Amino acid sequence: MFTLAKAVPEFFSEQITLQRAEEEIKKALDHREERFLDVARTRIYERPSSPYTKLLKLAGCEFSDLQIQVRRHGVEETLRQLAREGVYLTSEEFKGKKEVVRGKQSFRVAPGDFEHPDSSAEYPTQSSGTTNQPIRSFVSLDLLAIRTPATCLFFAAHNLFSYAHAMYDAILPGPAGINNLMIYARMGVVAERWFARKIPISSKLEGIYHYFTTQLLVLAARHFGPGFPKPEFIETNETERIVHWVERKQRQKKVCCITSAASNAARIARVASDSGISLEGTKFIVSGEPFTESKQQVIEKAGATATPRYAYGGSLNIGFGCANPVYTDETHVNQHLVALLPNPCPLENAGFPLYPLLCTTLHPSIRRLLLNVENGDYGYLTQRDCGCSLQRVGLSLHLHRIRSFEKFTSEGMNYYYGDLYELLEEIFPSEFGGGPGDYQLVEEEDTSGQTRLTLTVHPQVGKLEEKRLFARLRTALFS
């Protein structure tokens, strides 16, 4: 804790400029191959216990072989060939849920096997655990520092520096809220409000610890940097407070930018529409779940627009929304930090050709090392010249239609998330009321150890014909 407090002054000692952001990204892209090889040497080949070392050994790939392949074919083609030879981890293997089986060899991993023993200042976070058990991790100020340049270019591409900013996200251990506020402040962007949604915690003591850590960062950012606001806790049925903040800013002739989860952005927009309040000029930065056409329509109906930010585990930023998109969720991949490619081996039993995304980290300051790791998503990668600031600096790889391929498993039956988006975001709202994000399926385990699917419905939807709703759900699941 004290190490963290001592490191904050250095984090804010130099405000990053747009010019410096461009220079840092160009430099990282120029040295991308060398950086990848350096990470592979120090964090894989020099660590015999690393799961990646085992996979590379099974594939017969020594470090000298890796060097030759990268220098001859580049990072992505080398990673693609390694994946064909079994050097990858599925999402369930990476989380330790399934054994890693390659040929006659098998072993099991744990999330801690991929963590770098970092002595730099950091704070604890955990994933939301919506579809799996929450994964605990640590976020270092070094990681936030290397994320800042791409965020700076993203703001420039969308002209967001002049906006009045607000955050609608949880305090720690949720990573997104505090991570983004720290990065924004390092760019000189001071958010005006932090509307903090509540998230479950395992104990009162843990809640006190995370609250104290959050407040420490708030105070340190105010003292040593431009600062950001204290969290204001709001319930899910109090999103009109955010709408009224936008309304007040509009009277002051200011435009607003709200960073939130995609479904929460849609909920804010729907509250505004239902109240007859226009969000004209407002921009949402959305993340945490697929940004679908349904959510976009709800947001645009209120007069606002939205652009996505794509992350893995809440802290590894994979990409930012294109300023000249062809697709709703089109993002520029942060190629200076990660390598992203589809697994050349399609997912079995998906019902259609489905190629999971494989992610590899390229920067030594990224604590959790990934080498061809599935993150549970699939999407479509393209190269195109869109003309926006992110492309001009060299980030020309685009990703769109990002969806989850992971399964619900209940009573021995498997259900893919991708098959249910239309049902949850379009059909249910049109037949029973509400909008995108109001209907969610959660995988839970009951006291007898049986896995169940629980359908949760937002209270704002109102009175429901439950029998008809469940009949509609059963029809969709078993058809």
C-alpha cells in the first residue's frame, strides 16, 4: 500500500502529450519483433516451469528456432504456426478448469503461473466473474503508463479532450473505473463525476480494504496530479442522476462523455428517452460486453453516440474504437502491446466455422503473460486504411463483430452465448418490455453442486408474465 502511495507522484510527474503518445507507439511498433523475442527469452525460455516452455518444448521450438521464424516471417505468422503445432491455451486451460493435453502429454496450470513477480507499485483487482469465478490479479502503475499513449490517440481521434467526462463503473476490486480515471488524469483529463455502481464482495473486511485503496488513489491523484472525483455510489435504478448531470452540462453549453459498460450506456440512454430528455452531443465509451446493434440503436435514439473499448480481464487493453467505423463495434488493435490472430484450428461442435481469438502480450510491463491464449471471444480481423488518428500512427489492424463463444453448461446441455444475443437483446425486450442489458443469463451452482442457468431481469422492466417468459426461453434453448 505504501509502495503504491510513493509511486503515484512519479506516475503523474509528466503529463503525456499527443506528440509523445505518437512517438512512443511508433517506436514500439518499430521494435515489435525484438520486444516479443526479449519477452519470450526472459519470461518463457529462462523459466523452465512456465507452461509455455512446456508447450514450446513439445513443439520442438527452441529459442533459436523462434528467433529465426520471427525474423523471417514476422510475429503473427510465427504465432500462427506455433498454434498449429499445439502452442496455445484454450480459455478453460488457461483458467485451470481443464487439463492441457497435447498428444500423450498432459498437465494442469493455475492463473498464478502466468503472473510476473512484479515489485512495482500495484493494486489488487478481480474480473467480474459474470460467467466464471472471478480471477484476481494486480494492476501496476507501469501497466497504466504503457496504456496511456493509445488512450491519448483514441481521445484525439474522437475529439474527446474538450468534453466533460464522467465515469459510471465500480470502485476496486473492479478494475475498469480506477484504471481509466488514472489514465485520463495522466493525460490531463479530469473527470467531473464518478458514479460508482455496486458490485458483490466476499466479506466486509475485503470491502473496507478495497474502499480504502480506492480513496488512497483518489487523494494521491489530487495531491500529485490533476486528480479525479470521489466515487458517488448509485443504485441501478438511479441512473436518472447521470441523465440529470448531462442535462446540467448541456445548459452550460458543454458536451459530455460517459465511460461505462455497454449495457449501462444503453440503460442511461433509455432512461433519458423515457424522460423526454435529449442526450444530443453525448458520447459513450463502452466496454465490458459486446457492443451490439441493439445497444447502438437505443443510444442513438436518445441523441447520443458510442464508441467501444475492447479489453481482456479488465486491464489488458486490446483495442479502441475507430473514428471512421464501417461496423458498430469496430476497433483498432493495439499492435504495439499485443498480437491478435484467429486460431487456425476452428472450435469443435460450434455448428459453424468459429475461430477463437488468440492473444499474445508483447510488452514486459504487462504482468500476466499471454502466448496464444484464447480469451473466450471470436471476431473478424481486417486491414484497412480508415484515415483516423489511430491508423495514421500505424495501428492498421481492425477487429469487429466481437462475440463470446464460451458456453453455458447446465444439466449436461451446452448453450453458446453467441446464439442468445438476439433473444436477450431484441426478442425479449420487444415481447416483454425493457431494452438491451435488461435480460441476462447467469451460470450459477446451487447448494447441491448442480449448475443452473438463472435468468435475471432488471427491476425497471416492471411486471412480467413469467410463465410466458420462461416458455419463450425454453423454446429458444432447446430448438
